[in-house]
Amino acid sequence: MSSVLDQRSAPPAGAPRPAPPRRRTRLLALPEARWAFAASVLFLLALPVHLLNGPAWLWGTLFAATYVTGGWEPGRQGVKALKDRTLDVDLLMVVAALGAAAIGQVLDGALLIVIFAGSGALEAVATARTADSVRGLLDLAPTTASRLLPDGTEETVDTGRLAVGDTVLVRPGERIGADGRVVDGASEVDQATITGEPLPVTRRSGDEVFAGTVNGTGALRVLVGRDPSDSVIARIVKMVEDASATKAPTQLFIEKIEQRYSIAMVIATLAVFAVPLAFGDTLSSALLRAMTFMIVASPCAVVLSTMPPLLSAIANAGRHGVLAKSAVVMERLGEVDTVALDKTGTLTEGTPHVTDIRPLPGSGLGKDELLALAASAEHPSEHPLARAVVTAARERELPLADAAGFASTPGQGISATVDGRRIVVGAPDRPADGDTAHRPHQEVVAGLEAAGRTAVVVLRDGIPVGVLGIADRLRPDAAATVAALTRLTGRTPVLLTGDNARAAERLAAEVGITDVRPGLLPQDKVAAVEEWQARGRKVLVVGDGVNDAPALAAAHCGIAMGRAGSDLALETADAVVVRDELAAVPSVVRLSRTARRLVLQNLAIAGAFITVLVAWDLIGTLPLPLGVAGHEGSTVIVGLNGLRLLRAAAWPRPTEDTV
């Protein structure tokens, strides 16, 4: 029998479920963002004055202020790095900007300052937002719990003080304070934050429950089985933090490249200045050659080689409902070769719908009459299955009768009097179903369950008159998305879900997925992702719930479905599908691959210009105006090439097969 069957109660009508407050660091609360914002404003004020030949004292003052505000933070970090006997590229850019200003190229230097101040601010914001999301997850678990004492009394204690072996009382509508097992009582528990299951599950004596999940209408006594610091929700927090920390090796590799480049640039500039002096050149001539070298070797074009294509792709994706959180994310999306998909809320819409209406022979009811009868009885209920039945009746514009004497029994169903008849809507294993005279409906129930549906029996005056099949609805574009991702990566996506095996396998068969991994907790999803990545794969995880957050963080790239996604999933994911269009996932991957091709083109163009100009300056005598023209020309070329992705036509259509 499907585990989704015994899910018939919910928190009392009108009682809001507790939700963790959303904590967000304000953008300008970060010092890096404030300095970058100030530098950008000052640069934009100075630019028109300089280009229109305004007063030199005015644009000079504004540019100087740009240097100070934008260069303060990277300069301070660079000096701090020098104390540790390292030299990073941020300090090099500040020196290059000052060198450009020293020979009159104030605008070039200011542009460098603004670019690098902005990138530092973006990195600080991303780090702060990740920390906010992890702290917000801790709010899912309650701060206090009702601990039962040996003498039968109870006391309210901090959940952090609970110990293994304690017994806690969980009242209707409360969040469970610790991982453990039910020792008394029965209720439905909403475990979506942990397992991703779309509907509450029945929990009785002996069943396991998790901290942070929401109790239904029944009272539970739970024997604490884990220390609060080792609960599933606490381990999710730890996994998100650990997954973020695994990015450090890549960051260390980048820092090594920066270090070598910085040292090489300093040595080369000093050599360009010192060698001519040693061979009798004048001080002014040697200085001019060194400053020209610094200008033409400046990585402005290299920086713009990367950012315009990626930022243009980000803007284009944003217009089509996909928010990529950084240029690094947009670049990584194009590298993925393995895709892991969540089920509930990702491949499906995340809400139950009536899929089958089966009146029983001899009931005298048609499909509409059966649905209207069940909806009339269910109308007072707030349970997700009840809402699905009522919604289906309203979609058919069926009239609903008034219900009297409504009652709900956890794990069994609801009952009410409709038009003088006692109507019961509940799970097939209701005690009343034991009468052998009513066996015919069991065959219908078995067929629906075999198809992955949740079967709900409707009884009139104790006799079954029909069965309703309820299931989460597959997204219309799910199959096409799976096929598109298969073409892109060369591998069929994998389904990672906390739902039961039968429902997962049925849905996978509908969309063309062959590798199904059901019944997974968050740590199991992370283990699967880490297993693939240990074999050298670049994994993209697509999910929507708190239970998906650790896998989203551990993956090479993570995409969250935005409309119903949890705060943590939205914050942890690298990209968010705001409009909840699943087909946008393969489209943004294709767009990323196009952007990466443009980046490579731009790097080749920038590298060619820098190589030619540097060689000219070292071998011959490169006039400063020509050096500046070549430097700026390469910058313009790569910038315009990158902006091509701003065009609406650059967004890949869902039917495109090109990779």
C-alpha cells in the first residue's frame, strides 16, 4: 500500500504553519559594495566632463576620488598580502592604474579601478548571502521543546539541552524539536523540508521523525534518538558549509595564477625601465617605455574578454526568467556533463491533483456525481488531498452541497453528512473496509496504486461507491527537458528523490529517465553528487526544497526552481528559474556554452593585441598614442563581441538540438 495513503489530516484550518524568517544581508551594508558603488558613481560623473573637455580641475578631482574609493579596498588587501610576502593581482591593478595616471592615462586607470572594485563587491555579496541562507536554515528547528519528566509532568527546555533518551511532547501544529522515534500517538507529519515528499506522512509508534518537520493534528510523544547537534537538519547545515568550503582548492589555484602573473608583471616592468637605462637611455625615455609597456600589457582587454559575454548572457537569461547569480555561474553552466533532477516541485508541479475518478458498479453515480459528493464532504478540510478534490470539482464547475458534522481522523480520513447521507472519504485500509461484501473496490485501488497514484475511497452510509486517484502532476515540459539535457550532455539525467520507489519509477518512465534513486535523504543526494564528481564529472543539480540545498551546494552548479523553492535552495543554488519553466534549464546551459565560446574568442583577440603591442614596445619604439589606441581598440573589439549575447535571438529555443 502506498505510503501516501495515510495522509488525511493537517494543522487546524486557518492556523499558519511556522516559517523561518528570511535573513538577507543588505547590499550596501558590505564595505566592499559601498566602496565599489562610490567609485562607479564618481567615474560616471567624471567621464562626461573629461570627454567634453570640461575643467581639468573638476574631472581630475572626480577621477582622483574614483581612485581612492575604488582602490582603497583592493589596495589595502594587497598591502596586507605583501606583509605575508605574497603579491596579488588586485594590488597589481592598483599599481597599473596609478602608472597609467602617471603618464596621463587617467581614464584607463579609473576604468581598471572600477572593474576590480565591482568584482570584489560581487564576491563579498555572494559570500554574505550564502552565510545568511545557512543561518536561516537553523530557524527551521524550534528553539524550545516540551520535555516529559519521569513523574508525568512536563517542562519547557531549549532544544539544545535535549539528550538522547529524553521524551518530548509534540502538540498539533508544532515543529518537532529533535530526531527520534514516536513512542505514543498518531499524526501526519509534513516532512517536505527533509525528504521533499509533497504530502504529509502518517507517523505512529515506532516511526522515525526529524527535527524541524511540522506535526499535524495529532499529539505525538517522541523519544529523542540523536543529539540536537547531530540532527538531520543540523547535518544539512554542516553539509552546505562543507560544500562551500570545497570550492577552496579552485580558489587557491586562481590565487597561484594571480601570484605568478603579478610577479611576472612587476619584474617585466622594472626590466623594461632598467635595461634601457643600463644601455645609456635617458630617464624620461626609459620611464615612458616602461609606462607604455604597463599600458599595453594591462589586462583590460583580457578582463573584458570574459565579462561582457558572461554578463550579456546573464542579462539575456534574466529576460527569459533565469537568474544566474554571477559570471562564474554562467561560465560553469556550460561545463556540465551530468544532470541530477529532483522529482517533487522540479519535474512535477509539487501539488496533488485528481487524476482518476472511478465510480463503482452499482453505486448509481457518474464521474461528476462521485467527485461532487467527495468534494462536498472534503470542503471544510485544509488537507492537501482535500484541496485537490475540491479544486477538481471547481474546475468542472460542479455544485457542492453543504456538509454537516464534519470530522477528521488522523491516518484514516474525513467524514461528513451530505444531503442526509453519511459520507466518508479516506484511505483504503480503513477499518470499515474489512467487510468482504465491499471487496470490489480493492481491485480499483490496487490498479491505481500500481500506477503510482494515491487511492482515496469514497463511502456512502458505510458502503464504497467510488475511488479517486490523486497524484502530483508532471510538468508539461518535463519530457522535452529531459530529452534536451540528454542531447546536451550525452547522458540521460538521473532522478534523485526522497519519494517512494514506485512513484519515482513511474514518473521516470514517463519522462525517459532510466537511472532512478528513490528514498534519499539530503546526505544521500550529496553522496551521489560527490561520487560522480570524484570520477571527474561536472554535475548540475536541479531542485527546489531545503532537502536539495546540500546537493545544490556540493554540485559543480545548482539550479533552483524559483516559484515554490525554499529560501535555502534559492540562496544556495547558483541559478534560479524564476518563472518555474523547466525548459529554461537546457536553454541556459546552451547559452552558457555560447558565452564560453565567445570568451575564448575574446581571449585570443586580446592575447594577440597584447602580444603584438608588447613585442613592438620591447623590440622597437611604440608611440604612446598608438599603444593606447591599440590597447583601447582591443578593448572595444572584445567588448562589442561579448555584447552580441544581449540580442533576443541569442536565447536558445527549447526545440534547438545544437550543443
